[in-house]
Amino acid sequence: MNKSQLIEGLAKAEGLTLKKAEMVVNTLFENMTDALVENERIEIRGFGSFKVKSYDGYQGRNPKTGEIIEVGEKKLPFFKVGKELKERVDRLD
Amino acid sequence: MPLTKAALVQVLFEKEILSKADAARAVDTVFGLIKQALASEEDVLISGFGKWTVKDKRERRGRNPQTGQDLTINARRVVTFKASGVLRRLISEYTTKHPRMAK
């Protein structure tokens, strides 16, 4: 499912125009992006939570050439699956 | 304070996109649709934000780290998330501009 399919699904389920549904979906993900950029956590009960994790820099190697390279410290968003979603996905049927 | 569904509902209301009641339903529906897709093994891609993928994990041998006992970890299905390049860039650029946030 991509963003336009999500927008269509929302419009159909809630009886919204596509334009309105698009505004809703864009606003939600823009706000989630802003929160992460400002290092704020996101907690959506039943779905999951996001937080930005910091990773220290380290000395790595190019596995092909063996060349030593410095990997700088970095920050990456991390998603932890919520309990309900975890259980629904894991139900092997 | 983490960003919650209530805060997202408030934003939709303040931006005059939907009434409070409709915004609450819409937020639930959005996450509900994403969950439904993942539960039926469908990946979800939100361009500019990231992608959730359903992965099948094989059964493997593991060990209880507390007791050291050997055990078998059953096959399972999990969800992983990969942030889009845009989101990664925004997060690292902000860190560079606000060095105090770096750690």
C-alpha cells in the first residue's frame, strides 16, 4: 500500500473527498516528521512508537578492499512495533 | 511529551481540516488501514517518510541470556520500518544546525 492508496482508503472509509483525505494524511506525516526532527518521541497506541536513536561513529572497513574508513556518528529513526500490531502480524494462519 | 494520537487530532482540528470528532475517527482510520495492510502481509510505503515491511523469520536456536539455557525460537512474522532518505536527511541536518541536540 502506498500513500495514494492510503488516501483513497481513508476517503472511502470516512466519506471524505480525496482532497480532504490527502490533507489529513499529509498533515499527519508532516507532524510526525517534525516531531522526529525535533528529537521528540511518537507513541501511537496499538500501532507502535518512534524515537531517534544516536549511533556513535566507528572505524569500519570496506569489506571488498579492506580499506579503513571512518563512519561518523549518526541519528536514525527507530520504530518499535506496538503490541496489537505485533500480534496481528505474527498470527500465522 | 511524546506525540500521540490526541496531539495529531488536535492539529487537524486547529488547522481547520476536520472537526474534533471527525479528526479522531480519521486518525484511527489511517493507522487502522496501515495495520490492516501489514496484518495481511502487505508492505506500506509512505513516500518521504518511510516503509514498513513484513518479514518472515525462520525458526532458530537461541539461548536464554538469563539462565544460559538452550531453546528454540519459533518461526515468526515481524514488522520492520525503514526511514526514507528524506526523513534521514532532515534528522541529520537538524542535528548539524543544533549541535547541542547531537547526543
